[in-house]
Amino acid sequence: MHRQRCVLRYHPSSGGGPMTTGRKLKLDLGDVQETMLWTLYHRATEARDPETVLHDPWAVQLVETIEYPFEKRFGTPTAGQAQWQALRARCFDEEIRRFLARHPDGTVVALGEGLETQFSRVDNGRVHWLSVDLPEVIEVRRRLRPDDAPRQRSLACSVLDDRWMTGLDGSRGLLVTARGLLMYLRPTQVHGLIAACAERLPGGALLFDAVPSWLSRRSTLTPRRTPTGYRFPPWLWGVDAGETARLQALHPNIVDIREIRPPRGRGPVYRFLVPLIGTVPGVRGRKVMSIMIVRFGPSGAPAPSRAIPPDPPDLPRR
Ligand SMILES: C[S@@+](CC[C@H](N)C(=O)[O-])C[C@H]1O[C@@H](n2cnc3c(N)ncnc32)[C@H](O)[C@@H]1O
């Protein structure tokens, strides 16, 4: 598979590696890797809110540990952005908990995990966890939050390099997650990745989020910037009805694709408006992010659609 070019420029004074000054870690990341600091910063901001929708004390601690000009670079986070990042994370947490209710000893593979602290939020004491990210990110991750072996491990490799699939044990259940990742890959790369999962991970599932195609097109034409001048890398891949149909047709072992609604948050926007946008025809197309799950049949053979049992009744859907 094609390897994505990635550049990490450590702070010059660090001598080519992350540097700890006092108790802080100094880093200067390449464009795509740096996006993990955006999501971390917003989750930490939300976690400090007394009425937070996501209990995430590690995010706060990580932001305090890294020497990086979060506010100067990204601007002051709005409460809305911070809550949205946390609600996305919570949606993934809830889906993972549902998976672990069915497969308590299952394996979760978190692709492009950045500095997510999800393992600590959903750990049931039995899950096996693999974080996959670009080498420079994994190095920082290991410095800041060493893996809790043997159940938690990390692998430094591109998600486009199928090494991460080697030796995965799907016999006790397998869920692959990709939050905030696929939009940075090209459509052919996303298709290759999903087809490879369908082929190599029978019985598993891939949980991911995606921006709509119109937003992806817009971001490649007009780069998104914050008022402080931070420029987001373009979103190269997005979904619409046509793309969802293309995903379904990528491999005969794709048996189901469905959308997952994010949980309700606090305040009128996240309590009422955002859930409404996801359901009302006409405005549904204007939503800015979808969370989806693709399920793979138990073998390489084609399986009928809807072969996947519904969620257990003890974990109700929102
Ligand atoms: C927006 S961040 C999301 C981080 C985390 N999932 C979260 O939601 O906070 C995107 C992450 O994807 C990683 N990434 C981008 N392209 C990748 C690739 N080809 N292979 C592995 N990781 C990649 C980046 O290094 C970064 O950590």
C-alpha cells in the first residue's frame, strides 16, 4: 500500500527527538500529526467544564505536560467546539463499550489514535488494545503515556501499511476505530484500507467518522483557518450517498454499513439542534460529520446484509 509522506520537525534544541524541559515535553509536529493536538486541546477544555460531557482528566494532564502554544496556535477554544470534540469521543466510547459488552476479551485497534486517552476511559480490565499512529506520534505517546502492557500496546506505522493487521487475534471479537483520521487520506487510500480490513479481519468491524463530501471539496479549495492563522490540512475524503454505496461495494465481505448518532450534549445546540440535523430530511445533508460503522462478515465469503445481531438490550441506543 502507498505510504503517506509524513514530516515531523522536532524543536531544533531537542536534538532530533522530543525534549523535556523541566517537566514539559517540547514538540513541533508536521501538519497531519499536529491535528492530534487540536482534538486533545478541545477535549481537555471540555474536560475542565464542571458539567463536562466527557470525563477525561488525562487530556487535561497531557495539555499541561506538553510545551506547545495551544492558545496562540489554535486560538481560544469555543465552548461549542470543545463540547463537539468530546461528544465525538463519547460516541466512540459508547460504541466500544457496546462491543465490549458482547466481547469482554475483545481487541480494539485504534488507528490514528494521536494522544487519545480512550483506553483509560473504556478499559474493562480485559480488553486488548492496539494504538497505531505514525512513528513520531507513537514516540511522543510512549514518552507521555507509556503503554500499559501486556493488554495495551502501540505500533509505529502508517495505517496504510498493513503490518498492523498481522497477528491480530479476532477470535474474541475485533473492533477497529478511526476517529479524525480517514478525512486526511485520499479516497483510493480509504478504499484500500477498508477493503483490506474486510479481507483480513473477518467478523470484525470498523468504526470511523467522516466529513461530508461537500465539506471535503470546500476544504481542498479554500483551506480552513482559525482566526489565529492556524491552517488545517485539507480533508481529502468525504462521504455522501454515492460514496456510502461505493464503500458497500468495495468488498463482498462488507455486510453492513450504518450511521451512529452522537449522544445528546448540553445546551440547546447539542441537546436538540445537532440530533435534529441528523434526522430531519432536507437538513440532514448539512451536517458536518457522520459517525459510521462498517461490519465484516465472519469469513471471506459474501454474507447477507443485516447478518449482524442488534445491540444487547442492556446497552440501549441513543
Ligand atoms: C485529528 S488527529 C486524531 C487523533 C485522535 N484519533 C483523536 O481523535 O484525538 C489525526 C491522527 O491521525 C494520524 N494519522 C494521519 N495519517 C496517518 C497515517 N497514514 N497512519 C497513521 N496515523 C495517521 C495523525 O498522526 C494524528 O495522530
